[in-house]
Amino acid sequence: MPDGKRAEEDAGELLRQIEFILGATKTGLDIIDSQLNLRYVDPEWAQIYGDWKGRKCYEYFMDRDSPCPACGIPEALRTKQVCVTQELLPKEGNRPIQVTTIPYQDKHGDWLIAEINVDITQVTELQAHLHLFKMAVEASTDAIGMAHPDGRHFYQNKAFNELFGKIGESPVNEVYVDQKVGEAVFATIMAGGEWSGAVQMRAADKTLRDIVLRAYPTKDEHGGITALVGLHLDITEQRRAQEEMLETYRKLEAANAQSEQSLRNLKQAQSQLLQSEKMASIGQLAAGVAHEINNPIGFIFSNMNTLREYISDIKQFTQQATEITSLLAAGDNAAAAGKAVFLQAWMKDADLGYILGDIDKLVAETVDGAERVRKIVLDLRTFSRADQGAKSTADINAGLQSTINLCWNELKYRCTVIKDLGDIPEIVCYPMKLNQVFMNLIVNAAQAIKDKGTVTIRTFQEGGWICVQVSDTGCGIAKENIAKVFDPFFTTKPVGKGTGLGLSIAYGIVTEHGGKIDIESEIGKGTTFTVRLPVGGLQDGS
């Protein structure tokens, strides 16, 4: 076979391969002259839009009578530079595409335009999700800071700016009062571990603030560290208020128990402490939710970077393919064959087949991460909705599941959770108050486990009662303390780890619902709390 004939057949085969790849990646290719007449449309697009010969590009693709206002062709012809725009295809339900407009001259010196049209539907959706994630982080009341894996600071949200001001690359030197603590924090998370605890930090106004810090690394799908994250909860005023209220309580307890005024002050102080305990629970919840959100966001960022690299390779491929198509259209088969040999070698080196297969996987993983964040946000919104003093009919199992989701960061590192949720009827109640009870019991169960254990959550109906049972395999409670666990301010936790109000609040809420709460415990074996609520729920006047 003559060399010219073979080159022509090779070039034709390569064109068919190019057109197949363009179709598989939803990448359209068309060639347009300076009068906006179509000179070439790849077969995949022609199957959708029909015969293109003798048609203007704007009427063929956009169903318009005149050129598109945002068309990049005039600018590309004027500047003789590549122009990139985004457009919607009305004939395909406004499918978004990115149009790369490439001006070039044919062998006669006439200027032509090659348009590479890449489907960006999934990219647009991912960008929208990413924008929502960023808005959520910016709206967080926790001060959130992020650093590169080597410790250089690069991001801080609005709450961080308000608390610490704008800081440089080294937060250890700028915000930590004790730099050794800061160095220990960063050494831990840079090695892949997590750090949490109370630290003192220097605010923007130079005051010293008491901060509950949770620091951890985000990792990609291979376990590599992508960023270092710090969640900062300022408890300075809360701690000061608690210390002042506890001091007031001690003074009132020592005063005349028969003094009516002293009793009123004592009740007021107790009420304030109850509110403080609720706020502390919310703060703990927010830190856990932020942690759960940041993990999927970490691999979403990683996947987006990989997709950016893949798109760059696909653009390079389509540009080379466009040049070959143009040479073939111009009849320069020898040059096209030379380009084809180069492109085949490039395709093998770039492993384009792997890239095409990996795109769907990356997108699926990213969408899965977005779905995880969406579910967490929905659970948080449900949990935080105010009761506004009104009763409502509620599904106890649904409330438990939502509470478990929000407490998951407290559970997953300590224990295995077994759920045995029975078929129970809905009841009239204050749903958010009961969720507060469930959260206190579940978090206490997790914290009672020192190493690794089990937390079992059951619901069932027993006669005229709806029963919610939370059991743990933790350290258990001494017999002499069982009678005291519902007393205000009683706690077996170390100083600074709890106010002793959580179970007292739970007891009050269950009693308000006409229910009972029982406890069974054995040292070294664990504890079981059983909440019993009447099947009839709250009655009128309750």
C-alpha cells in the first residue's frame, strides 16, 4: 500500500477514535468560519442537532436569529487569542458547557474558529456544593483556622477573625500563651493524630481567653494529610460566670436556710447554672458537627484538585485533536498523520483511558461526601429547632436517630453502637426537650467507657409505657452514688469536666412529661438508664 494511502487511512482511523472519545466525554467539537458558518460538527453533536451544513452556529446550537450576546468568537478573532466562556444549551434543557474558542488560519490564510465544548454539569453542581460548605464554615460561631500540612496558617473564618484578628503563618507564636502547648498541638496533628483540651490564647485585643480547642488533620482517600484544622470555642465568659455562680451558691448554702431572700437568690443561681449547662452541651455538639463536616470537605477539596488536573489533560487532548481535524479538513494528510503519531504517544503517556475511568469514581466520591454533609446539616437543624412552648406529636425513634447522628463524633472513637429500635407509637411531647435527655444519656454512656466498649440503645413498649433504654459497658457507678446521680451539681467527673447538671436536667424533663427514669449499674460492668414515657403522652394542661 502506498505511504500516502496508508497515512490517509491512519488519519481517518484516528479521527474516528477522536470522535468516539469526544462523544464518551460529552465533549463537542465544531469548526466555524469568520462569518459564523459551520464548517464541521462532530458526529455525536450532529446526531442530537441534525444536519449542520449551510447553517449558522447560533441558529444551529442556540435556536437564535442573531449571534449570542456572550459569544467568544468575535473576541477570539479580534485578539487572535484563545477565549473561554460558559453557555447554556437550550435544546438540551439548558445543559451548561464550557466553550474554549481557538482561532487559527487554514492553508489559504483564512481565519477559522475551533470550539471545544466540555460538559460542566457535574462541575457546576460541585462548585455550588463547595460554595454552600464555605458559607457554612464562615457562618459557624466556632473560630475555625486551617493550616498547610507543614503548619503554615492559610485560612480563618469570620469568627476566628473576630476573636484573634488576622494572623500570620505561625499561630504558635501569635496566639498561644504557652508556646510549648502550641508546639505539642501541632506536633500531634502533623503526625496524623488529634488533640483536644482547654488552652489559653491571646485574643486580638491582647486579653487572655480560655479556649476549648479541638485540632485534627484532614486526610485524602489514601490517608495523606491535606490540611490541619483547629476548632476554637471561647468559654472565657462562661467559665467566669460559672465560677461566680458557684461562689454565690456556696455563700447562699452557708447562709440562713430560712431566709426567703437567700432562697430566691439560690434558685436564681441554680436556674442560671442550668442554662449554662445547656449552652455547654450546644458548644460540645457544634464542635463535633464541625469535625464531621470537615472530613468530607477535605476529600472533596482533594477530588476537585484531581478533577482540575484531569480536565487540563482532556483540554490538551482536544486541542491536539482539533489541529489534526483541521489538517484533515485542509487536505494535509501527511501533517495530520505526523500529528496523529505524536498524539497516540501522548495518549499512552498521559494514560487517558485511566483518566476517563477515574472521573466517574471521583465524582461519585465527591457527591457521597456532599450527601454526608447535607444529612448532618439537616439533623442539626432538626435538633436545634425551638419548641416555642408548644407540644407536638413526635416519633421517638426518629428523635433518637437524629441525636445519635449529632453525637456520633463522641461515640465513634470510644465504642460500638448497637441500635434496637422497636415498633412504638408516636406520642405528644416536647420533642427537643426529650432529645436533650437522649443526648445527655448517650454522651454520658460514651464517656463512661475508658478504652473500647459498647453502647446499646433500645426502644420498646411495655404496657402503657414507651421505654427508651441506654446501656453501656463502661466503668459503672458505685452503689453509694446511685441515689445521688440526679441531684443538681453531683458529678463523678474530674474538676472542670462537668457541672453535674446533665442528669438533673434529664430527670426534670422526664418528670415534666409524666414519666420516670431508672438506673441500674454495677462497677466494672456498666450502667443502664431506662426512660419511661406514658403512651398517651402529655395531657392537656401539662
